[in-house]
Amino acid sequence: MTKKELSDTLHTKIGLSKRESSEIVDYFFELMKDGLVNGDGAKLPRFGSFKVQKRKSRKGRNPSTGETIEISSRNAVVFKPSRFLRDAIDS
């Protein structure tokens, strides 16, 4: 599902204008991004949670040359689905 599809769904289900629903979806993702950048993470009840996880540096290999390289440490966004979402997918 894309951001446009989300805003179209808000438009049809709730009756907001297309502009309003697009602004709401954009604002929601802006809040999610800000929370992750600040290290707070984001928790959506009955859906799952997003958090930033520190990844250590590690050794990697260039597949075409076989040369060993160092992959630097970085932050990565991790999603953990809720039990309700896992159960709904498994059904």
C-alpha cells in the first residue's frame, strides 16, 4: 500500500477531502520519522513497533572480487509486529 492509497482510503471511508487526507498521511509519516530520528521509536497498538537499533561494524566480502571489506557501524530501523498482526497473517 502506498501513501496515495492510504490517503485515498481516508478520503473514501471518512469523507475527508483529498487534500486533507493527503496532509494527514504526510503528517503521520513525518511524526514517525521524527520519533525514530530522536531515538524514541514508534508503537502502533495492535500493529507493531518501530525502533532504531545500533548495528556493529563487521567484516563483509565483495562478491565479485572476493575482497574482504569493513562494513561500518550504522543505525537501522527495526519493525517488530504485534501478536495480533502475526495472528492475522497466520490465519
